[in-house]
Amino acid sequence: MEIRALVSAMWRSRTGPILVAAQVAITLAVVVNIAYLIQQRLETAAKPTGIDIDNVFWVRLEAIDPDYNYEAALRADLEYLNDLPGVIAATSSNGTPQTFYSLGLPFAPSADQLDKGGGQGARVFMADEHYLDALGLELIAGRNFESSVFVPPAQDVPSGIAAWAPEVIITRYMADKLFPDGNAVGKPLYVGLVNRSSTVVGVVKLLQGAPMPIEQFALMNVLVPIIPPGPNPFYIVRTEPGRRDATMARVEQELADRVPGRFMSQIEALEKTAAQARFSFRSSATILSVIGVFVLAVTLVGITGLAAFNVTTRTRQLGTRRAIGARKFHILRYFIVENWIITSVGALVGCALALAAGIKLSTTYALPRLPLYFLVAGVVAIWILGLLAVVVPARRAASISPATATRMV
Amino acid sequence: MLLHDIRLALRSLKRNPILSLLMIVTIGVGIAASMIAMTVYSARAGHPIPWKEDVLFAVTMDTRENEPPPPGMPLRNFEYPPFTLAYQDAVAAYRSDIPRRSVMMYRSGQLVTPERANIKPFHVPVRVTTADFFAMFDVPFRYGGGWSRAADTTAEPVVVISKYLNDKLFGGANSLGREITLGGRQFKIIGVLDAWMPHPRFYDLSGGGFDLPEDAFLPFEWVRAGRIFPQSINCVRRTARVVNFESLFTEECLWLQYWVELPDSAAHARFQQYVDNYVRDQQQRGRMPRPLNNRIVNVSTWLEMNNVVGDDTRMQVMVAVAFLVVCVLNTVGLILAKFLSAAPIAGLRRALGATRLDIVRQHLTEVVIMGLIGGALGLFLSFGGLRLLYALIFARGLESSDNPARLTLAQSFTHMDFPMLLLAVALSVLTGILAGIYPAWRIGRLTPATFLKTQ
């Protein structure tokens, strides 16, 4: 077919095509970058946690009696919780993973490195021998804590941390980072700020502290066998599948009153906690997808509108072409090709815009650069969109009867 | 004449109802998206205390190690000094008599144990601060007032409570002189605040900056007397050794917000000098290895440094404006199509004596009317969109709080105020004109003869 004739015809009334191409360009730039941001956010929200989130809940109690015996109450509570039917394990800690609360310290494989490089920051979770079971973490090397190593509760968090403990369990991510030669178990780990060292006794496969886009902030985690400072206990409990809600109800009923001088301030399924931590990612992904759909819809309407207008103004010309031998297929092809050229020009400009916007985004959000397959997918999507938009007007054009030409002269 | 133009415009709009509707909806959706994004933006971008812009300053000192930024950290954040001070540095700054007022403070939480047995004990956020806090930030009092600087150093057991706490514990009555139990200790109430919600909570932007002020305010020395631990501490240096509560006061740990009120720019310069000299002196002693980078900044700069508006909000505005541009381009095309298809009518009018200007004006009237209808639709859609946004995002977790200020805070994010309404009207007229100016000019330029011939 005569592409040259088609292009030169288009050039003679270029305003419409230019408008459509400009629209397509901006749409492509916006949609591709939005899609990338959505993908990043959903990916962050969906990353595995290593935790048996569905079957875990946590409880916070507040002591109000100045004579409250924290340590005795803690032992009694843990015994009660661990003996409850349906409970796999219960532990006490300073807080739960899947929140943005954090207690961070610098760590390094040698004292020297700690002094020179400052060490690598990691989140600290106080734990006991039930911690791994209470969260459903998988130990892949070494062993669990033994009950003899536990450091008794200190007066406050800084003193508790300062006393530190002779053993730690770390995540595989952290082991790979600090001990790249492999086998972290048995090696010493130096702790900044408190200036201590401990032996790594175990490595867990995965423990995501919080859903964060930067892996280092999410996966660098240390378990340390310190009994959390009092007087307000915090327990994490894991149940057998399906028994979480019943157990929660029972604990809510019974736990606080087992020891006088305190009350329960919060009890929550970890599922809910984790969903809250992901809320901002999910909500911004939703907002962005709504905008994306609207942009695409408006562009679709725009392309259709202009194509329809072209068909109307060219009715006589089309009739004539049909009269002198063009078949329906030729007319259809003419419109589709014309539209394809316009959207492709727009898409080309759009790619440049998308890349420019992508560079800007990657610097503000500290994201990796926009991957090229997003652009390719965007161009394909725009082609499909253009085709969909032009199909109806083009078919109408093709159905113009050759007689129209004679009638209108 | 205007009436005539309007009548012609309406007739033309009715001639092509589907096309007209399409254009109006396109404009409406574009304006709605922009209005929603800009409303959310303006709710975050406001100045909480504009009348003190020239006298109120946040004080920062660059106490960091001389190290490159950690991987993944945006460089913009790295050039700023930390936003909180170490105790020893805050105390040193507090010794200066250059500022008219100075405040060092931090946020914490305490358990309130009500006298009345029917209220369960509950946690409230607490601010431990020096005396100037209330005068410095123009905090409104319902009853009583703050404490003297002397009360700071002696840890006098006095407290200023929020309106919410007073309502909850005392039914809103004048509670001056009564006692409340905070963290197991008795404090005498010397002040009750009126409703107060700086938006954003500029004096402490930790946690994003859009939270309520604290419910209880205690004299500064209570940090030691009550061992009230700060909510957030950042120990910066490898040399810091945290061994117990006292480490807070001796080690390289940052936890204090610091603000000054300086009467004029000369005082600002002198105080900057004072801080710089102090830091130089510390550098002599081997602390603060980075080059001088102590920023004493006004509220606007402070909000900017803390990125209170947020990258997401800014990006949403950009995307919404890009969307509006797509909508405008779209409408230009559709209007052009429509005008050209009705060109013979314009030609006929020209032939009958209408001037070129008449034609342009008549077509512009049509697009402005369309813009206004689209704008009205857009406004309607943005109210709906904002309500949806409120219900889905901002109203989350409201049911778990009995503090009515939480509701006000939540609503403030999606509240479209009068200037925003004006902006919506301006935007719709502008959109109409932008979309219509080229097509109207095109149609005015056509020579009448061309069209009369084809008739």
C-alpha cells in the first residue's frame, strides 16, 4: 500500500495527528512510570517475611502497681501461655517484627572493622528459646538458644542492651553480608555502642523486620537472648492453624487477671499488624492504578474521537475510493495503518519522556532505573490501545457505500 | 451580544450531544484529578505559624561522623545535619542569652492512672520541655499557664495538659490545682490548653509531622527525676557507649529538638556565630569531625528540609497535572473536529456579515461554557474523590481513639478550602480557554467562500 501517500495526506491536515501523538506520548510516559512504581510497591508489600504471620498474635500488658514483680509474672505468664491448648509456642520480646518500631545497633565481624567502618546497622529483637517457634522461623544452621544463657531483665532498655548476651542468632541475609566466606556459626560478632561481642550460634533462613523497599533495612536482624526490661510485658504467641482467634479470645479473658496490678492494653493478630505496615504501599498503589486507568481511558476516547471525525470528513473521498475499486479491507487497513503511524510517533516521543521522568523518579525515590522491558510493554500496550480505539471508526469507514460518492457530488 | 454568543454556543453544544458530553466529561475528570491531588498537597504544604516565620528557628548541629552516605540514602537528606541535638550540645546552646526564647525538649509517653475507677489507665504522649515552649509557639491556654524557668531545673511536679485530657479526666471543668498521676507520680495541673493543632506539627516532625501535639507537658528536669525515656534516640558515633540511663546525658546520642526565637537578623547572625564557635571548640576537643554545617533555619526551610510534603504527594500532583494536560490535548482535538465539521455554518455567518472576531468570540464562548460545565462536574467529582480518599485512607483507625481532635486531623487532609474552590473555577476556565483557543482561531481564519462552495 501507499505509505507515502498516506503520510503526505496526514501531513496536510497535521493538527489532529499531532494532538493524538502528543497525548500518546504523555500517556506512555505517565503510565509506564506509574506501572513501575506500582510494581515496586506491590513487590515490597508481597515480599516473604519468613514468619508464620497467619497464626501469630501479640499481647501488651501494663503494670500499674509499683510493687508488681515483673520477673515472677513473666515466668508465670510464659508458662501459662505455652501450656494453653492449641499454642505452639509463646515468647516475650521488646516488640514484634512487621512494625517500624526499631532498636538498631551497629555490628561487625571484628572489633577492628567496627572501629574503622562503623559496622552494619541491624535491628535487635530480644528473644528466648521459644522465639523461633513463636514466630515460625526456620533455623538453617547452628542451634537455638539454651535456657542457661538468658540475661535477667534490666531496669531499662539501655541497661538491658548494654549488658548484652554471649550468644546471638542472625538472619541468613546478615550472615552473608558480614561473613561472606560462609559459615557464620561459631564466629564472634562485635556490637557497637555497647562495645561487646557475642558468638553467632544460629542462622535463621529469613526474618523480615518490616516491609521496606531497601533489603538491608528489612533483613538485617539479630536475635539476642535478653529478657526484655520491665515492667510492661510483651508476648508473642503462635497457635496451630485455625486456632488463633479462639486462643486470642481466651488470652484476652484470662491473662491480665492472673497477676494483680496490671491490665491488658493491646492484643492484636500479627496479620493485622503486618497489613498495617503495608497499608501505605497498597494505598498508594491503588491511587496510582486509578490514575493510570483514567489516563488510558481518556487517551482511548481521544484517539477514537479523532478517528471518527476523520471518517466523517472523508466520507466522500472514501466513497470515491470504494467506487473506483478499493475494497472494504483496504479502507480498514488505511485507517489502522494511519492510526498506527500516529501512535508509534507518539510512543517514540513518549519513550524519551518516560526515560527522563524515570531518571528523575529513581533519584528522588532511590529506586533502580526504570527497566527497559517496562518501556517495551508500554509501547505494546499503546499499540493495542490505539488499535482498539480505531477499530470502530475504521469499520464504519469501511462500510461507507460507494454510492455515497455519487450522491454528494 | 454575550447573550447571543451564549445562545449560539448552547445550540452548538446540543447539535452534537455525545461529542459535547465526551468533552465535558474529559475536562471534568482532568480537573477532578488535579483538584484532588492539589487539595491533598495544600493540606500538607501549609505554614503552621506564618506570623513567626521571621523569628522562629530550629537549631541543628552537624555532629555526624565524617563518612560517606550509607547506600540507598538520597543525597539531599545527607547534606542536612541531624534534626536533633545531643544533650551536652543542647545545654551549651541553652546557655546563650542571644535568643529571646529557647526551648529544648523531647517526646515520650506516660501512663495516666485516673482517680475515677471507671476509666482504665491509658497512655498519653508527653512532651518534656523547658519553660519557653508555650510562649514560643503561641500555644493557646484555656486555663492557667506554663511554668517558670526555675521549675525546669528543680523538676517541680507541675503539668500542663491538653484540652482532650482535661475533657476526658475532668469533663472539661477548670482543673487547675488538681492532681493527675503520670507514670505513677503525682503532678499538679497548672495549665490547661485550648484546642491546638499546628498542622504540620512543625516543632517535632518525627513520624512524618502530621500528628497531634502531646497531651501532657512536663518541666525539663523530669527527664532525670522521672527517668522519662525519649521515644526516639539516635546514637551517632562509634565512640558512644550506652550503658545505662545516664548515658543519655554523656554520650553521642541525639534526642532533643531545639528551637530559638531571635528578634531580628542581627540576632540570628550572632547566634549562628555562637553555635559555630561552640562547634569549633568541640572540634578542637576531637568531636564533630565534619566541616561546619550548623543550620539555624526558619519554619519554612525546616519543613522543606524534613520533606514534610512528601515525595509521594508531590509526584501525585505531577501525575495529575500530566493527566490534565492529556485531557486538554484530547479536548483540543475533539473541539477542532467539532468546529471544523460545523465550519459551513461559520462560513455562512461570515458571508452574512459576521467579522472574524465575532466568529472567534462565539466559538471561544462555547468552549468556556464547556469548561465551566466541565469544571462544575470536576468539582463534584473531586468532592466525591476526596470523600473516597478520606474513607479509604485517612479515616483509618479513627474508631480506636476517643480523641475528637483525631477526627479533625484526619479530615484536614481532604478538606477543600475556599482558595482551592477558587482555584478549581480558575482552572476550569483556563482549561476551556487552553483547549478552545486554537480551534477557535482556526475556524476564524477560514475564508467563508470555501465553505459556501461546498454547500
